[in-house]
Amino acid sequence: MQLCPCLSGNSSKSGSCIEKERKALLGIQKGIYGAHKWLSWDGKDCCRWIGVGCDTITGHVVKLDLHYPYPCDVAYPDERCPNKSEVSPSLLDLRHLNHLDLSMNYFGGAPIPDFIGSLANLEYLNLSNAGFGGTLPHQLGNLSNLLHLDLNNGYHLDVNNLDWLAQIRFLQHLDMSYVHLSKESNWIHVINMLPSLSVLYLSGAALSSLPSILPHVNFTSLTILNLFGNNFASSIPGWLFNLSSLEHLNLGLSDFRGNIPLAIGNLKKLQILDMSTNSFSGHIPETVWSLKSLRSIDLSWNSISGGIPETVGNLKSLESLDLRGNSISGEIPGTLGNLGELHRLYLSNNVINGQIPETVGNLHHLEELRLDNNSLAGVIPRTVGNLCNLYKLDASKNNIGGEITGFMEGFSRCSANRLRYVNLHDNNLSGPLPSQIGEIKSLGSLNLGANSLNGSIPTSLGKLSSLSELNLTSNSLAGALTEAHFANLTSLLSLDLSHNSLTVNVSQDWLPPFKAKYIRMRSCPLGPKFPQWLRIQTNLLELDLSSAGISETFPHWFWDTCLPRMVLNVSQNHMKGNLPNPIEKKKGKLPSFGPLLSNEPSVIDLSNNLFSGPIPPTLASHYGGLEVLVLAHNKLNGSIPSAFCEANNLVVLNLAGNDLSGILPDCWGNSLVLSVIDFSDNKLSGGIPSSIGSLSHLSSLHLRNNSLSGKIPLSLQQCKQLIIIDLGNNKLSGSIPEWAGENLSSLRVLCLRSNMLDGNIPIQLSPLASLQVLDLADNKLSGNLPPSFGNFVAMIGIPNGSKPILSGDVASYYVENLLITMKGRELIFTAVLSLVTSLDLSDNNISGEIPEKFTNLRGLYYLNLSGNHLTGRIPENIGAMEQLESLDLSRNNLSSTIPTSISNLNSLEYLNLSHNNLSGRFPNGNQLRTLINDPSVYMGNWYLCGFPLLEKCPDDEPAEGPTAHGREEKQDENENDSEMIWFYVSLSPGFVVGFWGFLGAVMLKKSTRYAYIRFIDRICDWIYMAITINSARPKSKGNCGRM
């Protein structure tokens, strides 16, 4: 059988098209969406139509290619994808068809028609990515002449039974990728019955079983095996390495485990090896490095350890080596330089140390070199500059030092430089930027941030017209940037010069040649004026001028520079004036958010400035796209506008540390995604509005240090995502809500200190497994300590801080903070808050004993139960609370001895047991020795004895046996006892006579009485002054810090 020589089906016979088949083709075309646009089926000779092929002798249609010609992802269709098509039964009239391609169309999840199995002459069938669904028809097994079957499917095809496949004995190419084969456990035995099979693709086929033993392997002709993206959860079976004809083996992302078998060395013809993203461990077997036909090795993202051997240099044909994301250690072998054909070398995310070998410079075909996230040291060898074909160099996050001048000079000498991307971020590089950097004209991205580069930036940098990203943040660069530095940076989109000592010295009318999207110049001394050169940056998506020493207010033109989704950060400056009002801009009074509002930016941070006046209601009401608003720590006054309730996209609202007053708005029902509210440190009054309970996404609520009153609203229990509640330092009353423990299961911080709460502490708080800070101090709580508080899970284990307090984008724009009283001081915890565990129930009216179960809290750092009415003993096993750094049990009625186990608290930095009824010897040893010099640890316990107290314990005197000397001492003691008895007997009448004589003189003689009263008065004045002076000294509690 002979086909027409081209796709158009030109026949050597004039008018050879068979009419019946011509009509069938037209019927088929009608079912294919848009076919009339890309199939010009004009004329009567169908053999000349595009996509049709005819036998040159019989004229029968033998080939039909109707694949959709435009790019489209069926799994994620867009406007480029076709609408629904149908497979016409007219296909049955093409009885001589041996080639059928319906791929890339969209059949809307319809099943593959059974009648396709009647096209008995088919040798090629391609139904891939055509949107077929349902179960594969077993009638496909009738296609006994089939050589090529492609059912690769991004839709929903599955298989109940694969036995029909064994009937296609001559099949050479089979692709059933993403066809669900999970119901077919016998799949490998069916495949084993296809002796001619050369190519097998089963990626993403939901396979979970791969037998460890296959008695006889029949499909030894296999050259390509792709099992990527399955879930075998086993080691590689040994029979796989009997497929000695394999040239391409892909076992990636299939949950293979164990070591890579030595038998992999049997695959002598192997050219492509992909075992990426599995759970392989152990060393790479030496036999891998003997497979000299290998062109690509990908073992990335496993748990492989060991080093890269010198024998890697044997693979002279290797073009790509990817060992990323493992635990590979040791040095990079110098023999790597023997791989003259290498194009890509990926060694990032390992623990490789040592230096980059000089021989890397021999890899003249190298295009990508990725060494990032290792422990490399030394310097980057000058020979790297010989790699003139290199377009990507990434050695970021290492310990590489030295200067970059050497290899940069080499790149500048390349006649046809291709270097586009250089990332050396987060190393120990020093020295200046070389002037030769301006000769690398191809450079598109340069990231040298977080190093120790010094000196000034060379003006030659301004020659890099292709540069789109420049990141020099966190170095020691100094000097002024002039117009010459930016002269030809016409492609610049991202500029980050933060945390340097750079200024920008340009003329007032300078117009930058670029329009950047990201400008970050945090902590650069740009002030006191606002940079005028920003006025034409109308494409900005992010502008960070925080801590830049700007004291001027926003210029009138600024808001015209902003675009949708913009991030604006001018915090930590000295900017002043009122907040702009959109309405007032129309009147020409103030710079305004007007244009900004219409473009709906997402983040505004004006915190830690000197802005004053009220918050304009229009700031919120015209701001539909605002997601983060941070106005904290300014001098804003007035009330909180209720218009914030209408800002439907608002996620973070931080108004803390101002002079805001009035009541809280009660209209939060429309706030759909609000996650953080921080109104702390203001002058707000009234109650907490019940509508806050409508905020279903609320995770952090800070209202501390205001004058809020009333009860905690019951509606707050509906905020089931709450993680932090800080209502401390207000005037709230009522009891602690029991529902907090029943409904707020994610709660990690509950601070209600310094209010007027009363009643018992609810035991319902005990199930809060995530609670790591509970502060109920300085209220009017009574009752006993709940023993079940010893079950707080987060306080039992040692916190590792792996889970941040707030997650996602919220944490990028809001740093959680909490004021905690501990170690006698008030500290603000921010970055390390996720590591803190604290229980403070001090200054209440709690009575009863300290439950022994409290000692289960072995991960607790701070415990304060002072200022209550606790009785009984200190728990005997308190030494088990091994993480305690601060323990305050002072001002209670605790009695008995101090447990000796307290000396086991090796982390203890603050201890206060004062003003109790403790008795016996004060424990000594270990960490306690560093604390006992402070009398406040033990003062006010009149029955304590032993060092460091002056009072000795009874058993401090040395004991000796009943010797003669001892009998003499005993006799002396008896005599002394007799003398003491007579002393007290004689003292009694003397005391009576003296006391009444003195009292009589005072009472009977007026002058004596007045003199005595004046003496007593002076004594009282002296005591009063001593107390006053002592109280005026700085107390430890007044010392505030930040952690």
C-alpha cells in the first residue's frame, strides 16, 4: 500500500477520490469544532485536502490527521482552546484507514467511541489530550495491526481491565500517561505480553504497585520507559535492570525508596536517567559513573548522601548533571572539568564544602551553573570568567569570600558574551564592584545583595542597557549615585539598594531613562526631601523608602505615580502633616490619595512617622482594593472611621500607638477577609462591638492599653480562626468566657491582664492545645488554680518555632507583638514570640494550693503566680520544669520547705519566693548560686535559714561523739542553761519596774510626755523618708525591652 507523498494527500491519479469516502470526510469535518477554519477542504478531489492521505494505487483514504493545530491545555482551557467536538460515525466508511489523529481537540468528556475498534487496518491511533472521558473501551483490543497508540490524557480517562491490550501483539509505542490505571493491579503482566514494545509512557497513571519479581521479562526491546508521577512507595525492582536496551529511564516523582541499586550499571545503553523527587537515600552507586553513554543525569530532590567521586569525569558525553536538593557533602571534584560537553550543572541545596575548583573553567559549553545553598568557601576562581557560553551563574547562600573582580574581568573579555543572570546573594564577598562590569552588555539580572562589598558603585554600571534587575542590598557601599550611573539603564525594572550608605545626587529636573516596577531603598540616606526623580515612575508596583531620613511631606505629584496592587512603605521616617484626603484634592488643598484610590493599591505603610490630625473617612471608603493599611505610631487623633467596615479587601488594619479616641465602630459585618486588627495603645473607650464576631477570618485582635469597658462579647466565639487575643490594660469586667476554650481551638495567645475581671478561672481553657501564652494577671479572679492547666500541650513540649504565629502574606506586613511581664520587667516580644511560653496569673485573689500537675509544663519558660493567696507547699517536683527562666511565687502564703529539686532548674534567670511562710534550709547549688545574692529572692520568709541568709539552721553546728571532752562541753552547756534560767527570772521583775516607772513618768509629767511624742514623731518621719526614697529608685518592673 502506497500513500501520497505529502500531508495534503496529492494523488498521482487525477480524480482518484472515492465519492463515498469524500462524503464521509465532510461528515467528519462537521463534528470537529472550527475545522472549516484550518482545513481548506475545497474541490472534489478529497485526496488533495489538508490532513487527508490516500493510497496512490487504490485511491482509498488511509490517513486522516485532524489534530487541533493551535496550542491549548485541555486540563486548563482558555480562549485558545476549541469548543466541544464530536466523533462522527462516518469514520466507519473509511474502512482502509491506517492512520488516525484526533489529538488536541476537545470532546467534552465523552467516552471514546466503541466503533473505533472496528477500524481494523489502523496502525497509528492518536487520541491524546482530546478531552475524552470515561472508561477505555475494550474494543480497542481489536486493532491487532496497531503499532502506535497514544492515549495521553489530561482529562478523566480510566481503565477497569487492561487485558485487551495484550491482543495488540505488534504494538511498539504506547502512551497511556494520565490515564487512571489504579484499578488495574495486573498492568505489568499485560505489558510483559508485548514483546515488540519499544516506547512506554505511563506517567501520572495513578499506579501504586510494581512487583518485586517478574519471572520472565518479555519486553526487552524497550528503549524508553517513563513512569514519572506515580506512587509506588517501594524500592526499584531488580528485574527492571534486565531491560538492557533502555536508553531513556524516567522514574521521577514516584515515591521510590531505599538505595539506588548497583545493578543500574547493567543499563549500558542508557542516555537519559531521571530519578528526581523521590526518597532515595545512601550514596550514588559507583556503577552510575561507568555508564559512558549518559547524556543527562537527574537525581535531584532526594535524600542522597556521600560525595561526588572523581570518576564523574569519566562521563565525557554528559550534557546535564542535576544533583540539587540532596545531602551531598564533600568537595566538588576537579575531574568535573573533564566533562567537555556539559551544558548544565546543578548542585544547589546540598552541604557541599570546599572551594569551586579551577577546572570548572574548562567547561566551555557550560550554560547554567547553579551552586547555591551550600557551604562553599574560598573565592570564585578567575577561570570562571572563561565560560563565555554561560548565561546563568548562581552561587548564592554560601560562604564564598574574596573579590569578584577576577572572574568579572574574564566575562568582560568574551567576544560574544551571553551572561544574563548572576546571583551571588548572601555570601562574604568583599571589595569594590569592578569597573569592567559595564562591559558585560548582555547582563540582565545582577544580585550581589547581603555581602560585604564596599566602596562606590562604578559609573560604568550605567552602560548595561539590558539590565532589568539590580540588587545590591545589605552591603557597605557608599557614595553618591549620579545621573551617569543610570544613563543607559533603559530596561531597569527592579532596583534594590537598601541598607547601604548611598545617596542619589541628581538635578531637580533629571528624568530617569527607566520606568521601574520595584524600587527599594530602605535605610539609604535620601532625605530630608522626598526624591523628585520619582515623579515619572508611573509603573511602580512597590516603593520602599522606609528609614530614609525623609522629613518632608508627600509632594503633590506623588500619587500620580501609583499603579494597581502597589506596595508603598515610607515607615520609620519623620514625615509630617495630615493624612491626604481624596475629596480635598478636588479643592486643591492637600496632596491626595485620589489617583491612588482609583488604581486600588494593596499596601500602604506610613507607620512610625509624625503624621497628625484625624484619619479621613474617605481614605477607607474610596479604597476598594486596599489590603494592608499600617498607620501605627504616629500622632493621629479623632475617632476610627466606620468607613473601614466597608473596605471589603482589607486584611490588615494597624492603627496602634496613636491618640485615637471615641468608641469602636460597630459595623464589621461587611469586612470579608479582615485578619488583623491592632488598635492598641490609643485612648479608645466604650465596649467591644459585637459585630467583630462577624469577622470569620480574624486571626489577631489587639486592643490593649485603651479604656475599653463592659464584658467580652459573646459573638467573639464565632471568630474560630483567632490565634491571638490581647485585651490587656483596659477596664473590662465580668468573667473570663468559658467559650474561649470550647470554640477557639487555634488560640495561641490569650492576654486579659490588668482589667476588672472576676469569678473563677474556667477549666474550659484547658483543652486549648496550641495555647502558649496565658496572661490573666492583675484582675479580681478568685477560686483555685485548675489542675487541668497542667495539660496545656504547647507548654508541655519545648517550642521549636517552626510554625509562625501568623502565616502567609499577613506575616509579611504585620509583625506580631506582645507585652509580657517576666523576670521583673516588661518586655515586648515580636520576632521570637512563636518560641515563648508563659503562664501569668499574678495579682488576683486565687487561693488553694499549687497543683502538682503544673510541673508537667516542662516547656514553660515563664511562670508567675505572685500576689495571690496560695497556701500549701511548693510542688515537690518543680525541678522537672527544666525550661523555666523566670519563676515568681512571691506574696502568697506558701509554707513548708523549698523543694531541693528547684536547684535542677538550670535555665532559671529570675526567682522570687519572697513574702511567704517558707521555712527550713534554702536550697543551694547549680543555677541558684547565681541568684542568691539578691535578697528579694527570699526576703519576708522569717523561718528560712542557711546560706545565703544570716540565720543559721539548727544542724549547721558540727556534731561530735560522747568523748570526755564532749561530756565536759555538755556539763558546761547544762551550767549555762541554769544561768540563763536565773537570768530570765531576775529580768522579769526588773522589766516590770522599769516599764511602769517609764510609763508613769511619761503619763504624769507633761514636759516628759511632749518630749517623748516629739521623739516618736521624728522616728516616724525618718522611716517615712527612707521608704519614700527607696520607692523613688528605678524598679526592675519599669525597665522595658524588646525581643
